[in-house]
Amino acid sequence: MSPGTTPSRRPARRLPATLAGATVGALVVGLAAMPSHAESGTDGAIGTVARTVGDAHFEPGPCPRTADPIPDLARARCGTLTVPEKRSKVNGPKEPTGYGSHDGREITLAVAIMPAESSSPAPDPIVWLAGGPGDDAVSEIPMALAGHLNRDRDVIFMSQRGTYSADPELTCPNIDRFNARALGLVSNAPSTGRLHVEATRACRDRVDAQGADRSTYNDIESSADYDALRKTLGVKKWNVFGISYGTHLALNYMRLHPKGIRSVGIDGILPPSIAGGAVTWKAAREGFDGLFKACEEQPACNTRYPNLKATFLRLVSELEADPITTTVTVPVHPEPVKVVLDGGNLVTWLTSATHVAAGVPRSIDELAHGNPQRIAEQLAGGKYSPQAIGRVAHGLVYGVFCSQWTPYESRADIIRGGRRAFPSFPRSMLANAPQLAWLHDDCRAWDVPPAPPSVRDVTRSDIPTLALSGGFDAQTAPSNGAYVARTLSRSTAVTVPYVAHVVFADSRCAQTIATSFFARPTAPDTSCLVGLQPPQFEIAP
């Protein structure tokens, strides 16, 4: 799931609007230094040849616009994939996955191929599946390169349908701006819910005004897009690496289009078979407990902040009954920002604050002693950040949530999941799982038909798979790695301790494991896990 924008941790996650401009001529000049070839036996490097396969067409060309400058794009081979917005051919009785007739409307997806660091790269590239839903893969290039994912292989980034560098672009900045303003509202108040749904309706109307078919923005069509990309690039075999929501897409992709996939890495795992509010509550509990346990086991932290877990749970219930209102200043916002700190906002804060775990005990202790400023500043700083406005494709967000999640999970299911995870929480909080507030109300407004029930099937496969989780991951449960591994017969499930959601972004050990996996998919090197240490928690005077 798309990470909350609370404390900022890695600027590579979402990057904003300037033209990143490699010209076609510059691309051609750079090819001599980029020798990786498609396994199909073509003479040119991957991404240098225009090709049509069925209804899909790849065309080399300039690199896409990006929200913030990405200097590495100057070295990329770029182009576009044009595909039908809606494929009508049905492959089998359940899911449209083929390349048959369509209604004529086409969409364009940006493609950027980053060359391998090696002078003699392996012939099978890696394709990167972005998080979200709704993040643009091209914006995540800095994260992938910082972790040297391209050490031995080219890495291919394609904007999923609806995302920032795709056409149409289904971002809805009005939702992002509302989410910032909503910090000054009581999270779980019905009046807040009504305003939330109003913002969703405005987004729906914006998407409709662009002529987009809301029902086609989902895992089934996106999986077919990636299968089309592989074929039009002339790649016989490639590897897949998905982060956060990209793991959800990867598991459906390997189920629907297994041909051509050599191996799959998934990091921050959200299985389609259980995705929704209940598992989000479970994730929050697992990530919070991991952090609280680490503090308890560190003598200085446990002495200064005893019973941290009990303190946090007590504060959630107290603030839900009697919220604190404060104002904070945010560097990018000219006026003071109002923040209502209630139980819901406190849980939302900690879900993302596990990324900056070292300061969490101190922040909770300050709140317990009447000072909410650190937490309020982190909440506001995230929501009002330029990286939080206009980057997420809400048309894809709701396309996935409302066709693949809410038809198969009731509001009562979410409440039961919340009660199992946090039995002390007030009932007023339980229907709004962290980062999924007013989900069923939004989906009634979004109004798309359910995806076929098979979209919730467990993925069963013998494709070698690396399932990476973080011990502090409060957004996708650490236990999800073991869950998916049960039906992936050649899988390796690894939990990296003391790291939050998407371990590849923050852990050198996770990066080493990932790159070793793609070198030897049945025997990744996990030796770096030995001796990993928890963060040194901040100790207030």
C-alpha cells in the first residue's frame, strides 16, 4: 500500500513535475556503452527497436517527464508502450488477459531502461513494479539504483496505467489537498467521512472528464500491460521486483502471465488474496509490536520509557475520546497548520513513524506528558510536503481498491480485524483501518464493477521467489512473507529485523540479499542478517 506521508524518509519514493529530457539523438549516441541484449537474439540493446505484438506497440523515444529531476535518466533508454485501455478477449472463463479486440481507446505508458553497472550484464533484465497503488515507477529509479539493483542487469521501469508519466494521468491533487486539510478534523467523525467522499466524487468526475474507463485500472489489465511490454521489447525471460503494492501486482502477474518470468522478488508484501482493511490492522499490530519489543530489549530505552506499548494503547483510547488540538508550522506552508490529534491520527502517525523508529519512544513519551508537537509536526510535514501533492494516481488507487478489495471484504470484516489486532481500541476507530479511511463509502462513490472472484486467488507457482519483509513493517504485515511462501514451492522468505516497510529502500543487507537472489534465485545470500542491531533509540534528558 501507498505509504503514509507522515515522517519523510526517502525522497526517492515520489518525485514531481519537470521535463526530464533525453532527446532521441542523445539516446542513440549513448547506446555504445549499453551492450545488454534481449534474449530474442536481436542485435540492439533492449528498448532500441520499435515493435508491435498483437495490440501493443513499443516505440523508442525521449524519456518521460518526472515530478522532480532524475539525473540518471540521462543514461536511460526510453520510449512508450501503447496498449488498449480495455482488452475484451477473455482468456479462459474468468479474466480478460489476452490481446483480442478492444473498443479502440488506447493508453500510453512511459518506459525507462536503466543500464547495468556491469560491462557484461546478464541477458535477463529486471522489471520494477512500483508501490502505491498509484506511484509512478519512473520516480522510483533513484531508490533502485541506490540499492544497486542494476549491478548485473538492466532494470526496466514502466509507469503503470494512470500514473504520473502515463497518458492519461489520473492523479487527483484535490484528494491530496483534502488529506492535508483533514488533519484539522476529527478523523472518525461522520462529517469528516462526508467530506472525504466529496473529494472522491470530485476525483471520479475528473477521471470521467478525461474519457478514462474507470473499470480498467486494476491488476488484471496492468498484468497484461507488463506481459505486452516484455513481448514488445523482445525479451524472452525477465525477472520481476515489486515493492509494496507492486508485490500485490507481482503475485497476480505471475499467476496470470507466468511465461517469461525467470524469478520474482517481492518486498513489503500485500497478498491479493487477503488485501484490505483487516490485514492492514494486523500489519499495524505486528509493526508496532516489533518496535515496542526492540525498545523493551534495549536497557536505556526500557528504563527511560517503561511500558511503552501500554502507554501508546492508553493514549489512543484517551485521544479518541478527547482529542488534542494544536497548531504547528510547516516549512512549505505560509500559515500555521491545525492538527487534531485523536486516536485515528495517532495510529496513522505510528504506522509511518516506524520508518524513523529511533525517535518514536521519545515522541510517545512527550505526548503522554502533554506535549503533542513532535507528532503533530511530523503528521503535518508529511501531508503538506510537495511530494504528497499531485503524485499519486488516485484513479488507479480506487480502481484496485474498489474492484478487488471492497467487493470481497465487508465493513464488518474490517471491524473484526481491528478488534482482533487491538481489542482495547474504541469501536469508533475500527471501521477505518490505517490509511484506508472511509474505504467502502469511497468505493460506492467510485462505482466500478467487481473484478472476477479469481483475482483473490492464492498465487501458486514454482517460479523462484524471494519474499522480503521488515520486522518494523506496520503497513504490510511481516507475517505476509510466510503466508505467500506456503504456496510458492521455490520461495525464500526473509524478515529483516528492525526495518520498516520496503526493506530494500533502507537496509544495505536487504539490498545485498536482493541482488544475490537475482544472481542465484534458488540460493540468495542471507548471511548479512547475522548480527543486525536495533536502532539506538533517542533518550530524552
